[in-house]
Amino acid sequence: MRTLFCDVGGVLIENPWERMALEVGEQLGRDPGEVFGTLSALSKRLDIGELTLAGVHRALVGALGGDLPFARFEETLDAALRKVQPVWDAVRALGSRGDWEVIALSNMSREVWDSLQRKFGISALFGCAVLSFEYGIIKPDPAIYRLALGKARSLPGDCTFVDDVPENIKAAGALGIRTYLVEEPSETARFIRSLRDAH
């Protein structure tokens, strides 16, 4: 048995915070770069369960000013959650083989995960999921990789980790996990298909 650990945001779905920064920046009349910086910092607290989505909204509006109803903020986030279709299809095909297990390993909030489940049925892609909000740990903390390895039916050398953040890749590699840094969707899908075709 071999295992693919797969990140979600920036791999299987577009990074929602980039699109959110554009939309919220327009709604509040603020620079998208400033909005993105604030959202990125707040999203880390969201991903470990330190803040709820409502708390992120309050902190964002408090930091930037302006009028942005929470319902509109939620709608904007929901619209920003979009599949990276070629990668999604490649992961689904790999998991359907039976000789690979696919485990989600993601810095992820409960609210975003629940939205992805409602919209796309994302949990069907995975045998199980190791999500930061459940453990209060975010990548690249080695502890979250060890949790994932504990769920895998493979040794570290038979595991592959796909992620779009270099620091996360480095931390996984230090534990003996094979890694792939995501840069472009079609190349990522090709790499995942190569795993399927090679074994």
C-alpha cells in the first residue's frame, strides 16, 4: 500500500483568500494586497480553531474599517471556493485504484471544510483527513505530519505529500516523506497520474 497525503487549499481548490482579497478590497475600497495580508494572518488563527469565521470577519472589519455584513462575507468566501479540476480528477482517479490510499493533510478550518463538503462532497476523495482545526496544529509543525503518518498504512518512504507551500514540503521531507511542490495545475495533475501509472 502507498499513501498520498494531499493538501487542499491551493492544490485541490483555488486559494480562496486570494479571491477574497480582491472581492473584499473592492467592497471596502481597500487595497487587495492589504486585505490579503490581513486575511492570511487571520486565516491561520481560523485554521487552528482559535477564531471562528465570524471572528475573522469582526477582526477584518475592525482592522480595515468599512461596512461589510457578515452574510456577504460568507457568500464571498463560498463563491471563492472553486475546484482545481485537473488535480481534483487526478486525485479521485488515484484513490479509486485500491492500491493507493489518499489522506487529506491540510491547514483547514471547520467552516471551510463544511462548505467544501456541501458544495463538492470533498470527503469522498479521501480515506480519512488530518485537518488542522481538529488538532490545533498547523503545517509545517512536524506533529501534524506524524499524526498523518499514524493514520497511513504505509511507511514514510512509501508516502508522497503534495502541497503548494515550500515550508510545508520541507517539513514533510525531513520525516522521510517523498514530496511534490505544486506550482501549476496541469503539471500537478500529471505528477499524480504518474503515481497511478507507475504502480
